[in-house]
Amino acid sequence: MSEEPMAKVLSAEVDMITSFQDADPMGVVYHGNYFRYFEEARRVMMEKIHYSYLDMMDSGYMWPIIDTRVKYIRSIPFNHRIRVTATLNEWENRMRVDYVIYDGETGERMTKAHTMQVAVSIKDREMLLASPRVFLDKLEAFQYDTD
């Protein structure tokens, strides 16, 4: 009996230092700017499977965010080192990406969130009820690549 290879989890992490321009008058990162941090981690994650935003458009699909949830656990000051992780947790009918922002020095969890995206045909603007084959093929190639 042969063993099935384990599928790799698609995830990425980025380290960054928060900017002064991201802060509100109290010196903490304005809540809306967290989405830029999530976006950067998601971008890096999707590039791992060679399905960047340009690749998505070239394949005939866009992936708008249709739902999001954020839990702000601890405020993040400007000029603060953070680590943002993105992990793909659903992909068959929609794309759900979970995020965690950690304090870059202590590792303490500061924020957790998720976004949900669906594939929409660029040609006719119709939402797909299942993820397109091009995305699933790229994900499968990544998950079972033994390198």
C-alpha cells in the first residue's frame, strides 16, 4: 500500500515596520490600514503558486473580496515591527484567507482576520459558483510538489 503525499499548506508571511502615515492622531495604526498589511501577505502567498493579480487577469478572472472579519486584539503603534501571516483555508467554491498579525519582537498575536473572495469572469462579470480550474490546478501543483 502506498502512502498519499501530504498536501502542503499555502501560506506566506511578511515582516514590516508600520509607518507614520498609517497612524491616527493617537499614534496607533488606523484600523483601515490593516487591510493593506493583509493584502501584502496575500500577494506574497498567491505569488507562491504563480497566480498573481496579473496572472488572474490573464486567466480571465478577478477575485473581489465579498466578506471580511477582523478582530483587533491589541493596537499597533507606528514604527513597530510586525509579522503578518496569510494562510489559504478554503478554495473549492471561494477563497478564504486567514491572517494573523504578530508583534515582530515578542511574537504576541495582535490581530486576526479573514477575507473571502470569489472568482468573477472578466468577460461577462458573472460570479462563479466554484473556483476556476486554472486556480485549482496551480494550487494542486503547489500542494503536491515535493521540492
